[in-house]
Amino acid sequence: MATIAAARKSRLRNALEGLALTAVLQSFPTFATAAMLLKLFGNHDLVGDPGVAIFVAAASLMHALLAVTLGPSFPAVFKTVYEPKFFDPTLPLADKITAWRTQPVASLQLMTTVLLLSVLGVVTASVG
């Protein structure tokens, strides 16, 4: 069944899936952390209004576009932000996430991100 669904997946859909996965799973945590650090250090230019959500969304999308565009050409430079499994047309969306998640490097990235965001969330909430 999965092979039938993969065979019917268009190149555009596969590219959009890869871009969305790169933006959500790799770029978004980075810029959410940056926004929390801005708040923690008292920068009021961006924090405290809807600008933060716009910043995080726009920066995540631009970062993912850059990684997706340049990643295949320069894999050594973009090895931490470009994941070829996200663009495998034979895998359904859930399998792309599972294949990425089960890699030791991705598992370490996820654990680091969760711990960092947890600590930043607690510190940011307690500081004000």
C-alpha cells in the first residue's frame, strides 16, 4: 500500500513535504530558541508582540529554503540542516519522520533541543 501511495506522489508534493519537515523539525526549534534568548536578555524590540511569531516563522522558512536549495550541492557544509530522507519520494510522510528520528545524530539533536527549550522556558518564565 505504501508503495502505491509513493508511486502516486508528485515531485511537487515530495518537495513540499521535505521543505515543511526541514522547516518544522530543524529550523523552527533554532529560531524559537533565539526568540526565547532575546526575551531572556531583555530585548524588547522583537519580544512581546506578534512580531516574534512572524520572526520565527519567516526565519524558519528562509532557513529551510536555504538548506533545501544548497544542501544537495554542498552536503559537507549543510550536513546538520539538510536531511536527504525528507526528500525520498518512496517514503510516505510518517516514514520520513521515523527514518530521520531513528538516526543517532537526529536523536541527539532532538534531545538537545528539548532540554535547551525546557531550560529556557523555565528561566524565561521565572525571570519575567
